[in-house]
Amino acid sequence: MELKEKITSTFESRFGGHGTIYASAGRINLIGEHTDYNGGFVFPGAIDKVIMAEIRANGTDTVRAYSIDIDDYAEFGLNEEDAPKASWARYIFGVCREIIKRGGKVQGFDTVFAGNVPLGAGLSSSAALESCFAFALNDMFNGNAIDKFELARIGQSTEHNYCGVNCGIMDQFASVFGKKDHLMRLDCRSMEFEYFPFKADGYTLVLLDSVVKHELADSPYNKRRASCERVAKRLGIETLRDADMEMLDSIKSDITAEDYFRAKFVIEEKERVLTVCDALVKGDFDTVGRCMYETHNGLSKDYEVSCEELDYLNDIAKECGVVGSRIMGGGFGGCTINLVKDELLPAFIATAKEKFNAKYGHEPKVYEVIISDGAHKVTE
């Protein structure tokens, strides 16, 4: 409620009166990292951390937007040449443009937004922002005629065309399709998906945020994607979804060691997602946890998207008897996601804070997460 009240009072003071409030969620991904752009499977869920926006049509062709969190204001038109300079405003502009490009309707509107999705923690605050506005503009101007998959693609295309990130579909999909107490297995090639109940009684999902972000000069995300695409091309297949280790080993001498290990991780991770889905159906959390640790090791050693701080948090989780732990998100900083037995949770958090602080001079931030609904209308 605090977030909503902050938004409504700011909207009233800036624009007068009130609009409609929409929200969309950040996401966790239990398993299946860097597989989405390789045509594989992912296993995300929406969480109880959101981007929320109050929006009202203003009868013009201009968008007037205020970000509470950044304390910044932007105005822009709806034509391609009207792109705003502020990076946060480009997300909203991109969503408007992608809807228009698809034959949808967008008119000028006033908006105030804020969120409680931690920034830089790998929880996809940008996808939550895109999904919130895509859902809202579909509802306000298009009578909800755009289907949910297209809303997710609108967010993805916004990243590609206006924000410079060549991302897969998972983050936006999870933010749009999220369902309380359920994770979703998405086949990123066929776009078929299935909900899996996730009520882990006796366990808590907790994120430990290292509060570090290692920015690398050349986009490491795009470089890894290029590695995967080179290997797929050498194998004569569209994506690594259709590869297995035998195929990869058969071309090992023809590709660089770096490309080999990038592809190795993706092929193994594809199988882990399916293993975890089966294990959850049986309530076998030990297998879920083992796969999470295997994913972390692969992301650290083969895909090389971890960092010292995240590896240390993963080591602490092992020492504390945490069922499963791994880096989550694109990498180079951010969070580990941990599946912890409730009785071990207080000791694990206390130990992680103490040891991490002793080594790095600050404590990790701690976020317990609940699997929740995705994009929705909050109020009329």
C-alpha cells in the first residue's frame, strides 16, 4: 500500500486528479539461465516485488512521465524521431513505439511510476517496467486486443530496438504471465508453457544481493550469445536447443575453447530444467537443490558470468547446508537465489552477512520472495 499511496499522491500533485493504476512483477528464475536465446527451456516465476504506475490519457500526442525512484521527468512524442534521451524514459517510449508498429493504438498520457524491485539485483526491473506499460496501454487504448504473448514480445523488442540489449523472452514472459504459487516452464522455441505448482512448504526462497555490479566494457551478454550462435552455425542447427554433448564434442577441434565451454553450459543447463520440473512434481527438493549448485558451477567455470563475490556466497550456502544455491540473472554481480529449509534460514542469513561483511566490507542485502501474479490492473 505504501508504494501505491506514494504514486497516487505524486500523480495528484503533478497532474491533478487520478488515473488507473497498473503493476507488473519482477521475476526469479529457479533454473535455466542463458537458455532462452538458445531455444531451450526456462523455469521462472513472478515475485511479490513490482513496478507500479498510475496512468491517464491526456488528450494530446505527448507522453508526460515522472519516475519517483529516479526523481526525473520526461516528455516525448510518439513518433520515432521523438525518442527521449533519458534511458529510463526510453523503456516507456519503446513500448509505445512497438505497440504502434504492430498496428496498435497509443495516445498521449500522463504517468507517475515507482517500484520495489531491487535495481541491479537480476530481478528484471526493466522487464517489469515494460510489461506494466504494455499491459496498461493495451487495456487503455486497445481494449485488450493484443494477446499476452505479444505483450511479452513488445517488451523484448523494446530492449532490442531502444535499449541495446539483445535479450531473450524469459523476463518479459514471466512478468506478463506470472501466477501466484506457480512457476512456469517455458519452451523458448515453441513458446508453449506449463504452470507448475510451487508451494515449497518448509522451504523459503531467499535472494542474497552481493550489491556489486561489474560493468565490462564490451557487452559480455552479447558476446556470450555470439559464442552460442557460432557453435550452432558450425553444427548446422538453428540453436543449441538441438545440440547434445556428443555433437559438441565432435566439433571440439574446430571451435575455440571459449565457444566450446559456453555451448557445454547451455546444453547441460537445458537438461537441468527438465530434471528440476520432474523433481518438483515429486516434491524432491534435494534434486532441485543439486541442479541449482550444478548450474552455479557451470555459470562460474564454463560460461564465466559469475564473480568472486557470488562464488563466495555460493560457498557459504554450501557450508550452511542450504539445499540449493546459484547465481541468478545475467551475471557479473547481483544475487544468488537460495532454496533454504526454514529451520536453517536465520543461521544462514546471519552467517552470510557476517562472513561477507568481514571479506568485502559490506553485508549482502537479503530479499525473501513469494511467487506472485504478473501484470495486472490494480485500480480503476
